[in-house]
Amino acid sequence: MKKALHLLVLLLVVSLATGCFGFFKKTYSVKVSWNEEHGDVELPAGLDKVKDGTVVKLEAKPNEGFYFVEWKGEGLTDAQKKQNPLQIAVKQNLELEAIFAEITVTYTLNVEYDAEQGSIEGMPADPTKVIPGTQVTLKAVPKEGYRFGQWGGDDAPENQINQDRVQITVDKDINITLTFVEAPNRDRVVHDTSFESSADGWVPRGAPTVERVTEQARTGDYSIKVTPSSEQGAWNGGALVNLFDQVEVGEKYVFSGWVYHAESEPKRMVMQLHYNDGGEQYKWVHDIEEMPGGVWTKFEGEYTVPENLVGSVFELYFEPPNDKNELVFYIDDVLVLKAE
Ligand SMILES: [Ca+2]
């Protein structure tokens, strides 16, 4: 009987103890060091006992004549090393060092463009004295009557030249150009969308999903994303717009649009037309066999609407021509103009 009681007490103690430990989350310490002659780091309180998973914010403030280079320490991603203020979820003891360096050289960020046609957002306060390693995001802002054209010059990031926002790390003197183009003559416009306010009539062709997204855009904030269905036996085409009510028979039009995909391998993409002139017609207006990933690519071509057009369909669409289409892609800046 006495033995049984002891066992019961022991069980009670063990269960209480383990139960209680659950109330106390693990804590970690965050130690931060830096050279005080070069700068300062703003530290939040309680860094010796940080609860597991807490996000800690550290801001490095260089003294005059110095700049923040990076954080040093185990457990930081490459992106976090350059982040200032640094925000990190603490899941282990951390020993970090803020590295500052003396400003011995500055660089020039020079962008040539026609100020009559537009401007640039995001330029450093003094583009002739940019601290090494500064990251800038430049956005081309066309004036009324103009549109974004292209970035250029040897220092322009090649994969971003066709989009209105570019990210540049100033680690040398940078010389780039920006061109704007004239907005199309309104009398010639049949279809003109950057998907900024709606999908403008673009719908799936077959089983894919077509939705407006902000994760990629050639200009503005939006594009449409085409995501193939993964269902067995689903037929994945692409995305289309029906221009039957906008086009006139016998007239010639210029069709254009921009497409982006993020695959490492080039992919084939075709801009096509579908209509009926007594028989179903599928016309390839522009076929790009090797469309590279990670960059916006332009499709363009002319086509004359046949005199004997019948039915209710004159569809413009983008579609990879392979049977088993699994490509996720984005479309932006579609323009259909009456040819001159
Ligand atoms: Ca857009």
C-alpha cells in the first residue's frame, strides 16, 4: 500500500513538472557587436532572453563618413546579411556583428532619358555620390502621351530591360538609358490593356486558370497569370480575348503582347488567331521557339481579317503549342491596332 502511494506521488510530481515546463518557451540570447568608431546599432530590450521564434529588429547606423556593409554571423541568409534594419526570427543563440566601412569612394548613377517624355522614381538623393553597394529600384514614369519603352546601355540589368521597374546594385559607376515610346493613336486602337483595372476580357482557353496578379508585371502593378490545370486529362490551352465585335472584315491589324515565364529552360510560345470563315481557322501570327525565362518577351505580327468572317469568334490568344502544356506564364501590355 505504501509503495503504491509513493508511485502515485512520483507520477504526480513528474506530470506536474513536465506540464509546467510547457509554459516556459525556450529562450535564446542575441549578442550584437560593432566597431563604435564606425557606427552604432539600435538594440531592442531583452536580447539576453529572446523567446523562441520572436522576430527581432536591429538597425545599424553608420557614423558620418562610414556606411553599413553587412551583418556577419551564423544563421543569416544572404538577403538578411544586407538587410538594414535586419529583421530575424530568433530560433537559436545568435552572435552578430554589424560591419561598417569608411566611405572612400562613391559612384555615379547616371540615367539618360528625355524629360519631356517622362521621369524616374527611386533615384538616390544625390546620384553623383552613391555609396557603394546601395540598392535602388528605379521606376519609369511616362508622361501623358507616352509609354515605357525600354532600359538600355551596358549597365542595364539584361533580364529587366523590358519592364518599367529595374533593381540595380550600385557597385561601380552606372550608365543606363531609358526610352519612352509614343502612346498609340486612339483612332487606331482596337484593344489596349495593361490589366491594371481588370482582366479586360481575357479568359482561359481550355482548362487553365487565368487571374490578375501582382507577382509579375511588365508595366504598372498587374499582369494576368495563366496556370495550367493539373487534373488528369485536362486540356490546357492558354489565355484568349474575343475581338469579334471590335474588328472589321477586310481590315489589317497589328497584334502585339508581352509574355513572361520563370523556367530556367527556354519555352515555345505562339501568338495565334482563331476564327471561322466557313471552316475553323487557327493562324500562327508569331511563333517564338525559344522564349527565354525570367525576361518579358514581345510578340508582334500583322493579320488581315478575312472578308468572309462568320460566327461570333475572332480570338487572339497566347498558347504553348505542345500537347502536354504545363507552363505557367504571364501576359501584359496587349495592344491591337488598325494597321496604318
Ligand atoms: Ca500591367
